[in-house]
Amino acid sequence: MVSEDLFWIGDTLIDPATRQVGRGHRRRRLSPKAMQVLLALVAARGRVLSRAELLDAAWPEVTVGEEVLTHAIAEIRKALKDDSRRPRHIETVHKSGYRLLSPARPAAALREAMTGFAAVAEAEEPLRLAERRPGPGARETYESDEAFDVEGYALYLTASSLFERGGRKNLQAAAELFSHLVETKPRYGPGHAGLARTLTFIDLYFGPAGDGRARALAHCETALRIDPASPEAHAARGLVLARAGKRRRAGRSFGAAIRLRPDAADTHLLLGHAGFAWGDFALSAAMLEQAARLQPDDFHSLVLAAKARRGLGDREGARANAAKAKARIDAHLLAYPKDFRALCGRARASLELGARDDALALLQPLLQHEDPMHYYLASFLAQVGEVPAALERLEMIVESGWRNPGLLRGDPELAALRREPRYRRLEQSLGAG
């Protein structure tokens, strides 16, 4: 099975594209090799696979010990809440190998949801939404006694995976799915929070999307009325407020999100982005490095953390983050060799580590990518000394409506451009806008 379609094993939703495993509102990410082992077991349809077959499936043309397979099986069992002594999903067959006991079920309802939601069975475990009694003059709050909405959650996971991949096309697709989710299921709070952060990222990196900022803030407020204790909603609100230049209020929202769930990698990543908007590289570095610790295969946070460390003049810290990012990117590219964000991150990490030739070798395909992230390319071109090309990219995104003078002035990767008259004209035009 090599499809990237979502599927169920028991009550757990599996997303091969992002390697996310979800039950309720909790998600974890399998390592690339563990996901390959799981997909091989799914493809076998209950047939026993020998250890040799599984090693060939996940580690082709590489000689490794059987302990790596044992570790991968343990990782899968932990994600599925399975017990090796009383297995419900993965059985160890003595002296033979392993087999999948629970048949994988395609998330057919999710595909139907793209053209109009189809009814699906309710999850067995109910999830109560937060209840509040409004006082005089208070805004309306939502109350619900409904069981957990598995259909909404499946669509939320798909939209979130698009958001995490980055790029204009993926972000726009994520915004469309989140919009569809909140229109059809207006009481599904995470959908509102997801739409808010997606609209803010589109505004941040690709230019204003109509009333995107106002819509983002409105969806944050809706998510908080639905669930005042939602860390996702508080973090999204912090990002929107940071983009609007309201640092104190943004800080309070991020603080609430971290107090509610201190182990949320997404909250730390968003706060790291906010630090760049404020020109606070020390804050960005600390938050982004924590995001990477909380999400062991997250390379994007480490690439950004290297930039923040460079902005602080901490070359050793920048190199350390780049080295860790490169190791994670190399593993990611085995599964997704055309991922623009990963390729761009690898080029930037290679440059940070002194491998300029490797970085330049990646440059041409990045420039010709079908969905380039122009701001990332501009900063990378500036790093390698391609000043006219970097300025051309910046001019391109400014002409398309992009407005982020704080990022332009504070980005350490653009230092080589700041003496150029064309750069000063860009800065002046953004200030005037």
C-alpha cells in the first residue's frame, strides 16, 4: 500500500502523507520507517510478513540489524495503544514475523466530504465541548452534548497536513477545506482555529487576502466561544494579534496556550514566527528549538531557529540547528523527494554548514519549482550573494500585494541587500503602504 489516502485502524485515523496518527483531538507522528512498516503490514491484508520482508520494505538495499524493526513495531504499537501481550492490532507470530489483526478501513467519508459531507458513524468516546453561562451583556457561547465529530476531525487533519506542507497552493487548499469545515460544522472549534492560522500565514508570506486578517481574528473569537480552554484557539489568536503588531495582547494569548498545553509543538512554532515579526531573535530561537524538541521529525522549526541564532550572532548555535535540521530533512526527502520546503531547508542548512556547492546545486530546481515560496527564495538568494535575483523576487511579491515591513527590515538573511537602492525603495514603499 503506497497510497497517501487516510485510513482507519480500529478507532485510530492514519494519515500516511504526514505520518500522523490521531485519536480524538490527540495526534502523534510516526517516524518515516515506522510508517513504511505499518503500510507494508496494511498491504499484506492479514498475511504474516517475515522480519526479512519488513526489513526489505522499510530499509531496501540497506543492511540493518533486526533491532530497528523491533523498535519500529514498538513505535507503531504505542501509537495504536496496542499491547504486545494482548494484541488487538499487531500480532507477533513466533519465529515467523508480524501480521495486522485489524483490517485497515479507507476513510471514505473524508473523500465524500470534499463534495458534501456524508454521514459516518459516531465515535464511541464522547467529547464534551466547554460550557459557559453568559452573564448580562455577554456574547453567546456554544454548548453541545454531541458525541465526538469524527467526520469533522478527519477533514481537520487533512487541512492541517496541507498547512504543514507550506507553499501558496497548499495554504490556499487548506484555507478552502477549513472554510468548508466551519461552514458545514460551525460548532467545530478546531476548524475555526485552523482557518485563522492559515489565513494569517497567507497574509504573512503571500500578501493580503481581502479581509483575511479580520476574518482570522473573528474565527479565533468563535473558536474561543466554543471552547475557552482550547490551546489551539489561543495560539491562533496570538499569531493574528502578533501580525497586527499588538505584542502585549499576543503575548497574553500565547501564554494562555502554553499554560493550557505546554507540550504543544504548534504553539511554540507559531510563537517563534511571532518573534520574527517583533525582531526578537532570542524569543524566536528559544520557541523554535522547543518546537523541534517536542516534534522529533520537524525540520522547519530548526531551519528557522538557525536563522534566529544567526540574527543573534550565535554562529555555533546556528550551525548546530542547521546540522540537526539537515539530518531530519534527509529522512523526510526519502519519502517526499519533491517537497519544496524541505529542499529549500536543505539548501539553507547546507549553506549554514559551509557546503556552498551543495546549496547552489539545489538552487536551480528551486527557482523552477511549480509552486515556489518566493520570500524563502529571496532570502536564500541573498545569502548566496545573488543580490539582483533576490531583489527581483522581493519586488515580485511586493507588487503582488505583500506587506510585511517588519520582516523585511529584521530578517538577518537579507543583510546583503540593505545597502542597495532598490532595497531602500522597496522598504520605503512598504512603509508608505
